[in-house]
Amino acid sequence: MEFSRTKSAAGSRCFDEIEIMKTKIGFIGLGIMGKPMAKNLLKAGHPLVVHDLNRQSVTELVSLGAEEAPSPKEVAQKVRHIITMLPNSPEVREVLTGPNGIIEGAAPGTLVVDMSSISPIVAREMGEILTRKGLKFLDAPVSGGEPGAINATLSIMVGGLEDVFYECRDILLVMGKSVVRVGDVGSGNVTKLANQIMVALHIAAMSEALVLGAKAGVDPGLIYSAIRGGLAGSNVLEAKALRVMDRNFEPGFKIDLHIKDLANALDAARQLGVPLFLTAQAMEIMKSLQVEGKGQKDHSAILNFYEKLAGIEVRKPVSF
């Protein structure tokens, strides 16, 4: 089931009506994605209690009106709805169930929404542990990168019980343009892994095509203009082609993070007996760029791998 940002299930009620705005939320993880997501919740009127190891990020949110808590446990003691946005499975496990974790401070009935991109196996494990303690849990990873987090246009893939999903759907719609429940706990991260596979392969295909064109002496800007309206056109092409031709590889989504996601995908595939040949190849390309010190660059730097092999750079002409 999918919902737009503009209206709730009732049809005529806007997502920012007063009872939604008054929901107090704990937010743990104020990184490249979490910080703008938390800011959008504040803008929508949600009181926030925040926690992060990065003091600068916490100070910035406090200056905007958020309340600080010194640990996940103390966040949980202050709210009944908690969002986590963390780097990977170990951090999620630590924040949810470790010493001074959410589980130590949360009252029965507290709803925890983990929006991190992690292993579906770990998501299911966390769901089982929290449920046994009387808590509610959803895994709700996102797609859209930093621009989507800033502009509140994320696509949010949710796994969990339907009634729990409805309880926080309107909160999620503050941060994203669409929210889709895809199944039970763990399904959100399975869907996110599918998304990350397709994004990586789309970028690799775009890179191969533009490098081929540049090596053949064809203007890559004109290649982009010619194909964008046809079957080869895609959101990836629109988001990345002009940026790479401008030699802009500053991160919207870092190679290091995409490697983490593909590692989770390959691990899940091994356990399920699913061959992922192209995913494995994309993983090796990204790892080679990581070894070259480009792990903090945008994943569109996959282009650099092909440029190096072909001995050519893809650049947009000054007149384009």
C-alpha cells in the first residue's frame, strides 16, 4: 500500500494537521541523512529529543529547538515514538539493545522505527527482541540520498505489522514523498537492497555508455539529451549524468555506504541461494575505487573506474 505526501488515508486531512504535529519523537542518528530528516520533522512541528555521537550535529538541532538526550536509553524515557538512522547493522543492534540502549528506557507500547539500511536478518532479529519486551518495531529504509532527505522527497520502504504502520505513517510522510508497506519486519530492508542493486547497475551502465561515447568522439552532453526521453531514460540518468559531466563527485550517497548495502545484498543472496552476478561485479568496481581513496565520493564516481581503463574523461562541453 502506497500513500502520497499530500493526504492521509482519510482523503481530505493534510499530513501536518495539529494532532500529527504534536507527536513527540526521539531521533537517534544525525548523519548525512538523519540530520535533514530530523530538521524536516522540526519544521513540521514535531517536538524532538535527539541523540548522536557527533556533538556538532546535536548542537545544530538543539539550536533549532530540539531537546538533547545523552543516551538512547534517555531518549526512550522521554518519548513513545523513536526513529533511528544509523550506519549499519552493528550500530543499530547497539543503539536498540546494547548498554544504555533504547530497550532499557522504553515503556511498553513504544514504537521504534529503524530507517537505517541494514541486513534484513538483523532487522528481523531486532523486531523479535523488541516485540518480546512489549515494544513495536518497523524497519523503514529510504531511497533518495541526501537531496531527498533535505527536500523531504524520500521513498520509504516499510516492513512491519499493518496497524503499527498506520500508527506512524503520517510521521513518515513528513520526510518522504511516498511511503509503502512492503510486508512484515525485514521486508523493508529486502526492498532497499533491491533498490541499491538497481541503482548501482544503472550508474555502471550509464558510465559505460558515456565513456564509450566520449572515446568515440561524440559529445556526451548530446548523448544524454538524445537518450533521456527514450527507454534508456531513468531517474539515475537525470540525477547523475550532468553532475558527472561537470566533474562533480561530491557525495549525495557515498561509495563506502553503497559498498555496505551491496555487501548486505550479497550476504542475503548467499543465504537464500540467489546468484547476483552483476551485483558482485558492481561491488568489485566500488571496492577498487575505495582502495584508490574514493570511498567518500558519490557513487557516480563509478564513472572514474571506466575512465581510467579507457584513458578518457567524460566532460560536458562549455557550450552545453
